[in-house]
Amino acid sequence: MTTIKVSVETRDRLKKLADEDNLTLDAELARTLDRAEDARFWAGVRADYARLQADPQEWGEYVSELAEWDQTAADGLGEE
């Protein structure tokens, strides 16, 4: 265990969330951090796709590669 210094306002906000979710402060903080990390990850993915789409040649190559992979999925083999 360790101690961190946070403002009273921040502690109260965290406690309110934890109470609403029936979690400890630690569990609520961990969940909030998980959500923030997920949001940051997906924002990065969206930004990467936007950059890819901004380059018509790169986007065309990406779409073509996806089409090739789609064909392999239709190989006629049943679920195994």
C-alpha cells in the first residue's frame, strides 16, 4: 500500500462514484483508470485510421489487403 495526496474535492468525487458503484475507493480508481486507458487506446486507433484514410494510396492498399483476408475466410471449410 501507498498513500497519494489528492485534493478533498478529488477524493469526494471518487468517493461519490465508488458509493454509487458499491466499490471501494481503490476498486473505483482502478476501474476509472482502466476506462481512461481504454478510451486513450481507441482514440489512438481512430486517429491511426484517419491518417490511413487521408492517404488514398495507403488506404487503397489496406482495403485490398482486407479483401484478400476476407477471401481466405471463405475457403469453404466448415466450422471445426
